[in-house]
Amino acid sequence: MREELFLHKDYQTALAEYRCIRFLIREIDAAVLKGNLVKANLYSRSLEYSIRELKRLQERKKHHDRMKSLVEDLRAKEINAELVVRSI
């Protein structure tokens, strides 16, 4: 999994979710093969949760990158970003 998709502080959480996703996929496959669709359905709900969590962590990174870019643009225009934030 590519580390640059997540904030540094979120990477270990993202990695844990990724590992969980891989585990759940194997468990869903095994449950379906055994005919245990109830168990497969429960695992699929957990899989959806883990995917949503990864998406949330990616969105945090995108938001952070947008804010960083905005601050850099303000600095390039010699505008103090702290003053802008305080006035909002």
C-alpha cells in the first residue's frame, strides 16, 4: 500500500485496515465456499467499514494537502495565513 496516500500519522492505521480487508476477503471466500452466507454477510459488513475507514483517511490527506497548498499560495502572495485564519 502506498504510504503517500495517507498522512504520516495515519499510515499505521491505514495499514491495519488494509490487512483487515485482506483477511476479511479471505474469510468471505471461505464462508461462501462452506455455504455459510450469514457469516459471509457479517464479514462483508466489516469489509465495508474498513473500506470506508481507508477512504476517510485518504480524504484527510487530500484535505491536508489542499490546506498546505493554500497556505503556500498565501505565503507566495506575502499574505500572513495566521491573520486570515484569525479573521474567519
